[in-house]
Amino acid sequence: MEVIIARPDELARLAACAYEQLLRGHPDAVLGLATGSSPLAVYDELVRRYAEEGLSFARAKAFNLDEYVGLPVGHPQRYLNVIAHDFTGRVDFAPGAVQGPDGLADDLAAACTAYEDAIISAGGVDLQIMGIGADGHIAFNEPGSSLASRTRIKTLTEQTRADNARFFGGDINKVPQHCLTQGLATVMQARHIVLVATGRAKADAVHQLVEGPVSAMWPGTILQHHPHVTVLVDNAAAGRLQLADYFRNTYAGKPAWQGL
């Protein structure tokens, strides 16, 4: 696990560089996408590179981490619509190249299995971007999630629903209680994971993620067992890291050829 502490704009640049390096070498790469505020600056930088520098997503495929259950196709908070607004609709992904779990399926369990199969059939995710919740959840794997979990239906905690109420006019009752999410074991199959966290509210989660014991109570800690994870945090999110100075020194002395 590599931890890089930098300004938010530098974090976005680094994450975008990882995507660009992958796509320049492998235009048909499989990308993992996340909604939420953490990757927005990354997506804006990728859109800029598409518009100004010719970065293309035309041959790539992408998979979302999760989806609410029951939101109609046209709902603005359906995650396929959110990711289209924030990113995929602003670049040149081919029609049908971006997929998410089917939160409207009659058989949700079968839909979860189908989503796992689709990721495998595509060759697996090459690069997954994600954030982390203040309680340590990644994707919608809430505290207590099995470290061996696969794509499945989950019940959202009241805290997560309260956090997301701002997207539903501030009304927690409009936030769905259930979602479909890639499981922790599913996430762990991505070849490279880039996690972005900014702000003081994420400091406890980042501390646990990087320096705490691996525990289902802090689901993100499973990433300690992944062979290629890059954690990009600003000074506020790094505020509780005991090894913050070491991480800063390590990054300052990192060979230019090494990349992320």
C-alpha cells in the first residue's frame, strides 16, 4: 500500500495520470468507477485530458461499484445517471460500455451473479477508483460486511442514508434502504486500486485503513491485503496517521520512473 499526502489538486492529477497511462498503453482497458464526491476532481481532470489532449475512452469498458435498489431508470440519483453526469457522458465511451448492477431486477440475487459474471467476462477491472466513508465503508460494504463478500444486496446504515440525504433534497426518507454493491472480495480482484480521501471527516477512516488492524468493522482495511493499492489523501485526511512524516519522505524520494 502506497500512501501519498498532497494537495487535492495534485491528488486528482496523480489519479488521472494513472488512468491515462493505462489507457495510452491499453485502450481497451476495464475501468472501475465510483460515485460520490471523492473522485469528482479526478473525473474533471480526465474530461479535460479528453477534450484538450486526445485521451480516448472509446475502446474501454467500465463497471460501477454499486447501485440503489428501486430507483426508476430516469431518477437523477440512479448511479448510472450520476456517473454519466459526472464523467462518462462527458467523454467518448461507446454506448453500453458502462455498466452497473441492476437495481430494478425482479430477481436481485440473480442480477448480482450476472454482474459478477460480466466483470469476469470483460477480463476483470484493471484500475478501480474509490473513496471511503467516514465509518470505513468502501463501495456500499458497510461495517460488519464479510471480507469474503461478493456482489450482493445490502441494507444501508442510517448514517450512510443520512450522509446521502443531501442528494435527495435533504430527506432521508427518500434515500433507498437497500443497494446492490460489489463485495469486498470482488473489489479486491481489481489489479490496481486508487483510493482518494480528502477532509478531516475522513481522518479516522484513513488511519484505520492504513494503520489499523484488518477488521470487518472497518471494511476498507481489507485493502491492506491487496498487492497494488494507492491511497491519495490531503493533509486533513492524513491528520491521524502516525506515519505521516514517513509517507511524505517516501513520496519525496520516489524514483520518477516508478509511477503509481
